[in-house]
Amino acid sequence: MKQTGGDWNPANRPLFFFAGSYGRLHFDAEEWLGVDANRFTNVERVAEWSEDVPNPGSMKELAVNRNIEGNQLFGNLFAVNDFADVNKPLDRRRHSWGEFEASIQAGIPTFLDSGVFYLTNVHKRNHSTSMDEALALAPEEIDDFDWLFDTYVELVNEYGDRLWGYNELDQGGMANKIRMRAKLEDLGLAPIPVYHPINDGWDYFDELAQGYDRICFGNVVQAPPGERRRLLMTAYQRHLKYPDLFIHFLGLTPNELQAGMPFDSADSSMWTYTFRYPHSVRLSAMGHKRWQLSPDLYTPMKADPATRVIAGNVTVADQWAVIESLVHWQARLESQTGLVRYPAPETVGVDL
């Protein structure tokens, strides 16, 4: 079995990664000190500055909740495109670069996304095609893929041993992913394979599960709620056969389904929606639109990130709290009950 690269603990699950860079929003990370939605918070740092915030008791409780039997519940995800524009070199002056360095130095699990999703979106817009059509193209047919490949390799060579992990350049379907992964492995890298159930088929899941210690699971971000539920249920059932396999779900906010189908790790930028799209919609964890906000309900935006709200006074901290409660509840349940995360198939009557 191949070991994927990075410094990670396979027993540390569930683990949720906050995706979406403050740098992209032109906020400095220091602006978020004292805000419940500070993605760089760890137990030690909360203890250091909890006395300086308006409600230190809640912050201390937050610190306790973030550490279940020594495991970290949260990590940070950055994408290659957070650090450079297309066909430009890495820009180490960006806020996102400072966040990236700070996350690693603080010992927080830090995941590097390949940036393929971003580059394919750029290609789709430039060529007026659909996302599915763009994702099916071979890497050589995607504009500026060579730039992404070189920048990805540069970052992984510099930071790979300190990252939690880094996923492969998953462009162009199963055959192209296998070819590109072999190219990366020949360079001494050990990326996490990315599995797309809709396009790859379940036989390929078995192949990856038998050959690697962990995989990423895609096709979730743009899946409608009903389809997403079926994907998660099938993933859980298939996972029963490989209880030691670690699965990271790309673009999945922790949600109520995972009470019965525990996830190993996932990432989402949903927590940023409050201040990125204050005029649009409120979303549930499963991606449902709660309601459309009309212009007369818009709450004026203020400069302080802690007070950025939308109608109904929903703050970034509120969204953080929802995610935290789901992840914390699952971890606490497992630690106190000895719950077996992925029991043998015969114990649950699942016919694989």
C-alpha cells in the first residue's frame, strides 16, 4: 500500500478543514484575533488571549471543545491559486501566504489543494463550455496547466513534509489522473488520489482503497442535495470494506447526515459565505437555500469582521458554531462510547 505524503495522524478524525483565504478578501489575519471565527485558533493560543476578549468564558469553553483526547478537530485548506495568479510566480507578500505560514507554524493540520478546480473554472469561462466538459479534458488541453503543474511541484517540494497532505492534479478523468499521478510520483511526490464516483465508477474506488492509505472524494460540491445524500451513503457503505482507509470529502460542510455516516475529514468554504455574499441567500449545511433575501432586508456591512452580518444577525461566528457543534458532537460521541467508525460489513448487513 502506498503512503501519501505529509505529516498526519490517521487516528485524528473527524477533522474539518476551513477553505477560503482571508487574503482573497483583503483582510489581515490579525484582524480576526478575538473573533470566534478565527481560523488560526488552537488551544494554546485561545488560552493566551482569551482574557482580552469580551466573553473569555465562552472562549475557554471553545478551547476545550477543540481538543478531544488530544486530537485536533480543525485544520486549514489552501489552494495553489491562493498564492499566485495564472502564469505568475508565487507571491509571498500575499495575506494568504502569511496565513499559510502561520497555520503550519502553529501546528494546525494544513492541506494544500492542487488548484485544478480553480483552473478548470477559468478555462470553462474563457471557452464558454460547461464544467463537466472542461473537467473531462486532458491536462494538455487546459489553458495554462503547465503553469499550475510547475507551481504545485514547487510548493510541495518546499512544504510537503510539513503539510497534512496534498491532493493530486485530478484533471481529465481516470486515465489522465493515473498518468499524471505517476508523473508526480516519479518526481518523488506522494499526492492523495482524487476519486470522482460519477465519472470513475466504483471499481476504481476499490482499486484506490486497496492501493493507498487515503483518498479524496469529489463530485460533492456541485451535486444537488438528493444526489449528495446518495453519494455520501454509498461512500459510507463502500468504506465499510476498508475500515483503515482515510477518506477526505472535497467541498463538504459537516451536516446532519454525518451523525449516522461519520466522515474522516472534509473541507468547505461555506463559513465565508456570510461576508462574501451578504446580499444573496442563507444556506443550510446540506446546501439548501433557506430563503432569498430581498434588498430591503440587507443589513449594512461594517468594517469590523466580527460585526459583518446579514439579515437575521447571522455572523461568521454563528456559522463557525454550527460547524463546531457538529464536529465536536461526533468526536465526543465516539470518544465516550467507543463507537466503531467503520464496522465490518457483516455486522451491519450491508451487501457490497
